[in-house]
Amino acid sequence: MRLVALWLLNALSIIVVAHVLPGVQVESFWTALLVALLLGLVNVFVRPLLILLTLPAVVLTMGLFLLVINAIGLWLVDLLVEGFHIVNFGSTLLAALLISVLSAFGRWLLRL
């Protein structure tokens, strides 16, 4: 049940970001669900490898480079999903930040 709630919360965060940022487009709620699912899979399988490969940059920037890693994961999902599009890397970076903040706030609000 908790996993489904997190999945829906992330999909809702993606929809909100798409409405707020002009460079992010999501066709439908079902597309947002697919994006949330794939983003979760990228975060589980690809993100740890990227963190390991870029560990010196993460340490030197005191963790701020993790935002770039989140943006790379979002960009990979953008390449995979047909109805999801982000215009440029700047929009991807800002979208990754907003999705992270909204998801964290939603988890705190729902006590997940």
C-alpha cells in the first residue's frame, strides 16, 4: 500500500511540475504514472552507479552534484517515454529539483 501511495505521489508531483514549468510536458495522468514508475526504476538501478562513478564530484560539491544526477535520471526517462518531454537540460535540472521537493513534502505531509 505504501509503495502505491508513493507512486501516486510521484506521479502527482510530475503533473504539478509539468503545469508549473513551461519546458515540461506530460500528455496524461497515465503518462505521469509511467514516468513515475520508470523514474523509480532509474533511481533504484542507474542512480547508484552514477553516484559511484561521480563520487569525487559529489564530495567536492558537498552533495550538490546529486541534483545533476537526478536530472540525468529524469532525462533518461524523457528519452524512454513517448508522451513526456522536457525542452532542455536547464528545464530538466529545475524539474528534477521541483519533483524532489514536492515528493519530499508530500511524503512528510502523508507521513510515508
